[in-house]
Amino acid sequence: MLYSRWQKENIEKALKTRRVLIISGARQCGKTTLTKQSLNEGFTYRTLDENNMFETALDDPLGFLTHSGKTLVIDEIQKAPLLIPEIKRIVDINNEKGQFILTGSADIMSLPTVNESLAGRVKNIRLRTLTEGEIQGANPSFIQRAISQNFKDQYKGCSKETILSIALRGGYPEVLSFDYEDRKDWHKDYFDVLIERDLKNIANINRSDVLKDIVKILASWSSKYMDIGGICSGCQISKPTLVSYINYIEQLYLCEKLPAWIKTDYDRVGKKDKFYMTDTGFMASILNWHYDSISLDKDKYGKLVETFVFNELSAQVDLNSDYTMYQYRDRTNREIDFIIEDESNNIIGIEVKGGSRIGKEDFKHLSWFKDNLVKGKDFVGIVLYSGENTMRFGENLYAVPTASLWQE
């Protein structure tokens, strides 16, 4: 089944304004399908997953890049970073828009072997696994509705059981119709391919077993502030090695850092990032989590649902360069899960609550933040929960069902 992807409009716009477009994201998230949908016709497609194409790219880069279509699509560009300087030379001679679309399952521009930035020539677009909004065919309007405080009074189908089932499934297109066992097998096979094959394109790592353990550790810490020292001791590796391994995992789009919100640039010192896995179905599978094992486990359920909300919000933040997302925690352990800020100084604070009971106590950190750190700015505080009714808990403070992320 083909889904209408939210990034399609940005891709079509970029093809009219940039000479090179890079579409990056995890393997099997739908990059190639979306690229072909966005182009329709008049393009040439080549994938470096095919051995003959890969060998041609290495032996004759210029010949590989020669094509008769308006746009040349190169799939899995991270396998042949030597093509980047050749592409730069081509587009410096010819400034026609939409000449190349490069897709990658690793962050190609962060690789040490890539010395050309393509600055001024390239648009980078991140594609994530499917959001529930894309699956349901909804528009990505939650952030704008939050800014304007425009929520429905009631949202149906957003019980704890429903939210948990959606999060356990995740968003890889291939597994949407799979049952639990088939989905878990697919995710584990996928994981093996990434570590044993794709990782070789970005790093020379001999201890793939250690790397697999670290991915599982990252999954278990998703939505939390990690104890790097404790992880090093448990894995018996040095801190620099652990940090480099985490960077490689990020480059494969398996996890992502969320930076801290700060009031001034000086506040950045000592602030920790949070880590999130980029797909909750994958996260659940590698941790062997299923419905019965976590539905009554508050810690596991909370981590999974917060990670799910992170991915739903991130996909909407990605669409508009005006939006930036952060998290907040201070020395007294006041904590806000997500803060979204735009260039007009609108600020949204979002807390995630797994249960269906909601009270004034759930807004204490949002209220403090509003009254002390963002006075004079347009602030809206939201607690997402698994009930059905939107409720007001003070000026610009709302309890809103989690399903409002995709129900307009």
C-alpha cells in the first residue's frame, strides 16, 4: 500500500530550487518509493545496492553519473562517497535545478570520507518511518493547532491499549500488517543487516557484538538521560569508544539526540541531551517487549509511549524550518519532555502521560516554566494523555488526548 508522505511537498519544492537533493533516513523507511512518487517521469534510477552499479561507480565515476534523464537518482549514496566531488563538479558547471537526488541509509555528509559539503547546491531532507498521521492520511497540523489552541473537545480511539498497540507496531512500511512474531523476526533480521553490512560503509568496527549490545542499551534508555559511565563499565569499553559507537548508531538513523532548551547561550554548559530510538516497533522488538509484558509495567510503557510521541512530533518539526524541538530539565529536576519553539517566539511545552487520569499536579512543571522562564512570550502547555476529552487546567494549559497528534 502506498501512503501519502508529508515530505513529498518539500521534495517537489526542492527539485525546483536546488541542484542536488539528499533524502536520508533509515533503511526501509520508504525513501526510494517516495522519490519515485515525487518525480513521476523523466528520471534515471541507479542503486549502489547492485554490485555491477557499485563497481561501475568506483571504476568510472563520471560515466556512472552521465545520464539522459532530467534527474539522476542514486540510491544508497553512502556506499560510494567518491561520487560527491564529481557531482559537485557537474553542478558547478551546470546550475540547472533538480539534477540529482541522492538517497542514503546513513548520514552521508557526516562521513569522514566526504570532504565536499555541497553548500549552496544541496537541500537535505530527512525521511522517518511512517507516522500514525501518514498511515491515517491526516495532515501534519498538530503544532499549528497547539499554537492557536485549536483542539477538538473529544478524540475517539485513543485508549491506553490503542496507543500501546500503535507504538509496538512502529512505522516501517513493510511490517504494518505483520503479527507480533513476524514483526519481531523482521526487525531482528533488519538489525543484523545494518550491523553486519551497512555499518561497514561508515566505520571499521571489529566488535559488532559489542555494537549490538550498545544498540539494545540505547533502546532501554530511550527517553532517559543516559549514564555513560555506567554503560562503559557494563560493556567494559572506554568512554571515547562508546561515544564513537553511539555516533555510528546515530549515523544509521537508529537513534537520535534531543538537545536541552536553554534561555541563554551560556546555559548550554553541562546540559545533557536525551536519546530516543527512531522507531518504537524496532525498539520493542530488540528488547523483546510485547503487549502483555509492558502494559502493566509503568517504566517500560512510559518509555515506549514517550519515544512514540517524540517520533510523531519530530516528523512534523522536520517539515518546517521555523520549528525547533528541545527538552528541559533543571537542577531541581523540573522536567518537560518536549519544547517546540518557532521563529515568532511561540513556545509549546509538552508532557507525555501514559495513563488516562489527569490532574492539576501534572501541570506543575509546565506552570512553573510558563511563569518563570518564558514570561512575555506566547506559551502553551500541553499534557498528552490516553483519555478522550480535551480539558483546560489554567491559562494556556491543556490536557489533550495523544490521538490529537494525528486526528485533526
